[in-house]
Amino acid sequence: MESVCSTAEEPKLRHVEKDILIPKIMKDKAKELCSEQVKDFTKCCKDTGFLMVIKCQKENKLLKECLTGYYSDPAFYEECKAEYLKTREEHRAAQGVPHQEHSTSS
């Protein structure tokens, strides 16, 4: 994923948000968007059992291509980041937590 320089009005993201939480949203959404390939690969695996490594290569390749297409799309990352930020703000508002910048001093 590309690193995007943040502007003054753009909220700062913590390491865990950039490297874990947003990619999890991306993974979940990509699986949903690639549901046909997920379904085909799952069916192949169930039908072939232990031989799935050999017999489901085509389905696995198509699934990987679909998922990788989303994972490497900067626009998709930005869409998922915006979704995360919206959810984060709603959560903070519901808890009555005021927005505050993290300071490095104690």
C-alpha cells in the first residue's frame, strides 16, 4: 500500500490503525467483493479434500488475483480508511470522548 502524506486537516492515524485495523477492513470488504471466487475456491476445496493443493490451483489463482487487485488499489485503501475514520468518530461521539491530539509529553 502506498504511504500518503497527511495534510493538516487529515486526522492522524496510529500505527495499529494503519497497519492492522484498516487492512482488516480492506480484507473483509475484498472478500465480500470477491465472493464469487471465494465461493468457487471453497467449493473446490470441499469437493476434493486432501488433493485441494493440486486440484484447486486455478480457483486459488483467480481468488488471489481478485483479492490482490483490491489490496493494491490506493483508491480502495482510501475508501476503507474513510470508513474506518467515520466509524472511529461515531464511536468516540457515542462515548462522549472529545477529539484530542496525542502528545509525546507525559
